Amino acid sequence: MKKLVAVSPVGQQFFYNRATAHAVPVSSAEKICAALNAAGYKLKPGEVWTVHDCGAYEMEYTSAGFQRFGIRQGRVYAVRC
């Protein structure tokens, strides 16, 4: 099972905006999500970054297959393919 982080409405974290989906390493998904929320990265009022489980079939239909976040030396960085 893979992980992705995406913007979700507050109180409805089981939904996510497909355009904001980014693949993340399973081991640091929670850290990345916390850092994005703390910085308010690309969030509108009433939105929050959330970690979602994602099967390989779902990665094909989201932009998460092309957008990625990672952590290097304690800093979150974005990778666009």
C-alpha cells in the first residue's frame, strides 16, 4: 500500500482534491503532512493536508504519480516529474 498527501476539507478528511495529491514515502508521510499544515502550504480556509492510503491502481488515475514530496535533512521538498 502506498501513501499520498492531499488537500482535504476539514471534517471530511476521507475526501481529497486529486489535483493536490502528492506521492510520499511511507516512512515520512506523517512528518511531511505535519510540516505542510504548519506552513499552511497552498491551503485555503477550511482545508488541511491529510495522509491517504492509496493502491497502485489509484496512483494511475491521480496526479500523485507525477508529483512527489520528500524529506531531506529535515526539510520538505517537492519533486515534479
